[in-house]
Amino acid sequence: MNKIEAFLNKKLFVVICLVFLISRCMIFFVGYLGINLFPNYEKKPEYSIISQSDGWERLNLKLPSHIEETKFPNIKELGKFDSGFYLNIAKNGYDKYKISEKHSAANWVFFPFYPLLIKFFSKILYFMSINSVAVLLSNICFFISLIFIYHICLENKLTNLQAINVIFFISIYPTSIYFSIPYTESLFLLLSSATLFYGLKKKWFIAFMFAGLSTITRVPGFINICFLVGLIIFNFFKNKDMPFYKNFKYLIYFLLSLVPFISYLFYMKSITGDFLAPFHEQSINWFRSTTIPFINLYNFVKNPYFIAPGGWDNGVISFSVSIAVLFVLLTYVIQNIRDILNDKTQLVLFIYAVSLIVIPFASSDVWLTSVVRYMMVCIPFYIYLSKLLSKYHILHQLFLLFFVVLNVIITTAFFNHYYFVV
């Protein structure tokens, strides 16, 4: 590496650091404004009566009048919704009763790798609260994943500017706050980006190990393994004369990548009596079931809703982001169909992208709950988005505005405990 390349790498590293830091600071700032300017979903707002000179009275929402009266977001406020389950698993382990017993929603549906990491680093960083360790871990995972993703972009022949745009759009995605709180999004993004990076580099063993760990982080982890298998299959047809023993090693890597997930299922069997408890529990107590993909999107078009029962989904936001993501994928494939079909690596990457997008739309037949968050870990989507936006300046500005506006809304709602942000 010459001095110019070294300088450019350092410069790009600084740019990624800046994008990461600025986006995280902006989320904190929006949260600060949000909790001081808007009422909390779970608390009754307080009003004061203001008498006017004309004899009329009006109600004013009570807001802080001085800086010292304002509230600042704290670490505990980041541990909302499903965060509590991950933190509880890290502290106390999984619920230990049989699935056949009558029970409330069990924490078996939350996969173990993230809680295990929290527990491990909590012992090292014993002077920090478990919430702080989880937040720190999520942010570190997110930052490292951005570096991997930047290099994946270069492997896909994006320019430096396009690659930085990918990093930028990931950082301002509407639910980007979930990359910085006790949720699995940042860890899964890291494991997925490492899988893609090492897979594209044909470093199969390490790629399969990262893919294997992703299977005990989130349900779509098996897609990472399928991506590697797809690459190897096409690589096999290119090298038919390769000795059998060299191909046999791929099977060993594949089997090793299944060990974490199978071990988790055996553990579930030991405490619940059901090998597939994490999946059966989804339908028993978590109101999730495997359905025809996109039937929930179709049902929204037929019967549009604003807020789902209990406040768990804003249909307008979920539908809008869903259409935007599908628009990018469809537009990209239409414009690049020949290149995708001719380049088997790009074909496997596109199938990988479609798979990660389809899964969120196959877990409920009515509601679009969580689909915005589920889609945020689809790395190829951001690559396709950056490529398309580099051709259309107006579209670039529209997506920028769209992401920023929804990011502010969802971040504000998150800090004020509105359930639809999940």
C-alpha cells in the first residue's frame, strides 16, 4: 500500500467516524427535544390555564421554561420494549418451565448471542450498569459494521462517494435508533456484514463462523448461511476440476456453522420440553405466525389503518417505508437485470436481499408491526439505493428528506414511549 492509499484509507475512516458520531449525537439531541416538547404516551399531560385580556381562557401544555428544568435522556430510557427481555436474559437466563404449562409470553423467542455478550462484557466492565454495557456494545457493533459495509461497497464496485452514501443512509434510516440501544439490530448487522465481506473475499471458514453466530442472534440468520452456500455452489461449477477433498471442506464449514443454532435448540428442549420452543412460542403468546408473504401489505391497502390495536403499529409509516424499500429493489432489478443474471455473485446477493425483505412480511397476516425495523439490516438495499440515487439527484433529495423526517418522528416517539416505533 502506497502513501496515497494509506492517506485515503485514514481519511475515509475519519469520515465513517464522523457519520457515526454525528448521527448518534443527532438522535440523542432529537430525543432530548422530544421528551421536553411532547407528552409521554404513558403519562397524562399537564396543562395550565392562561387568562387572556379579552376574557377568554386557553390551555397551555406545561413545558420547561428554563434549560435546567429540562430532562436529558438517560441510559435507562434506551432500554425500552424488547430491550428488557435481552437484559433480563443476560442477568437471569431463560424462563424455565415447560411449554405445555400455561404461561405468559416466554423469553425463549429472543435468541441468546446478544444476551451472552452482554453478560460476558458486564463481568469485564463490572463498574458499569448492565444497561450501559448493552448500549456500548450495540454502538461498537454498529460502528464496526459500518467499516465492513464500506469495504463491501468497494467489492461491489461502488465509488468512494457511493460507499459513503451507503453508510450515511444506514445511519439516518427511520429506525436507526435501534442500532444504538439494547436490541440485536447492530449485532446482526455486524455479523451479516462480516459474512458478506469474507464470503465475497472467499474466506469461507471465517464467513461461515460469522453466519453461524448470526443464526443465534436473529431468525433471519439462516439467510446468511444460504448466501454462502449459494456463492459456493456457483464457485463449484466454475471449478469442476477441483479435487474432491477441497470441496469437502465446504461441507465441514457448513456443518460447523449450524452448531450454535442446534445447540440453542437442544438447550430449549432441556428447559421447555420442546426442541422448537422459540418458534412455537411465537404463535402461542407473541401473536406471530408464518403467513403468505406480503398478505399484510395487501390487507393494509384493502383496509388502511392509522394505529394498530394497542398502539403497536402506525400503518401509514410502515406502509410508506415498505413501499419505498420495494420501489428501490424493483427499480434496481429492472435497470440491472442483465448484469444480475450474468454475474452469479450479484444474483446471489440480490436473492439474499429479497429474502431479508420478504421475511418481515411473512410473520403477520394483518399488521405491519416491526417491518420497518426488520428491514433495516438488509445491506444490499442500501447499496442499491446508493447506486440509484447517484443517477437521480432529485430522488436523492427526496429519500434524504423522507428518511430524516421519519427518523425524527420515530426517535421522538421512542423517547416518549409510543409503542408504534417497535
